[in-house]
Amino acid sequence: MPGTCRPNWVGAVAEARAALLLALWALAPTAWSATHTVLIEGMRFRPAVLTVQRGDRVVWVNRDVVPHTATARGAFDSAAIAPGARWGVTLKRAGSHEIVCTLHPTMKASLVVK
């Protein structure tokens, strides 16, 4: 009948939908994160400059015949990544990082987290 109140379940459904959307929005940095791969080959990091979003994961894959590290002072340190191995980190804070291989200090790269 026109002009009558909605059944109680209609309001409950609308509230539940709003709560779900709010929860998904709060999880956005991690729920829809991406994984980026940095190849280590030819004594270089490729790409040499990488820009990612907060919550993204970066994985370094060592295709060289010697071990390497992916080290950002004060942020993360992979320790030695053996030939054929991989190591990754999920980046939770925005900022810029200079990456270096501590075993081969001429190997450098830049990582920007937005």
C-alpha cells in the first residue's frame, strides 16, 4: 500500500551493504594489491626504477650464477638470494628506496612506493 513503511529487512539489507562497502574500502591497499617482479640478471636489477602502490608485493628473481641481495637501508634486506631463487616483500609504507646488492655494491636500483 502506498505511503506505508518499508519492512524492517529492507533497512537491514541496506545497512549490511553499506558496511560491506566500507570494509572493502578499508582493505583496498591490500585486497587489490599487485605483485611486481624484478629480475636480477647480468649483474643488474631490471627494471632499474620501479613504482608501486602501498600494499603491493615486489619479488626479486635471481637469474645470475652468483648470489645477490635486495637491500634498502632501514626498510628491508633479503640476505643472499641464491642463483635460481626468489625473495619478496610486501611494501606497507609510502616512500622512496635506493636498492643495492650488498654483495655487489655497483648494482643499484630505485623503488618508489606511492
